[in-house]
Amino acid sequence: MSGRSVVKLDRNSGIATAEELGRRLEESFQNGAPTSIDASEVERVDTTTVQLLYSFMRSMGELGMDVSIVQPSESFIVGAQRLGFTELFKLEGSK
């Protein structure tokens, strides 16, 4: 196991980028390293991305591995709120 992994979300984080995001999350999962999800540049996020992130965070949590969403953009926060994931993503008090 190495240091902390960083997975940077695309500006337009939607179904078109979901396969690549899934590959990067799987790589991080296989490495078994704590992971930071960099959501600082997200301008649009859709249900597909939010579901992938939730599944990843849950799987990592079951293994006792830390995952955090860092520097979430306003657009990411609004998208997570709209889909009911603010608490699950620990975004209360962000921005």
C-alpha cells in the first residue's frame, strides 16, 4: 500500500466520463490506498457520477479505508444536494 491516492473529477462529470471515472476509482480501490476525490473544478455533475462515488466510498469504508471529497465546487455541492448525498458525502458546511 502506498500514500494517499487522488482522483480528480472532470469539469463535466457525467455519463460520458463515467467509464473512465469508474476505471480510476477501481484502480484506487485495488491499490488499497486512502483516497481524496478532487471535485474542485466540477461544473456539472450527474446521477451517474454521484452513484459511482457513493459506491466507491461505501466499498472503501467497508474495508476501513478513508475517502474524502476535497475542495468541492459549488456545482458539485448543489448536484449532491439535489440528489440527497450531502450528508453521505460529508459536505455539510462546505463553501
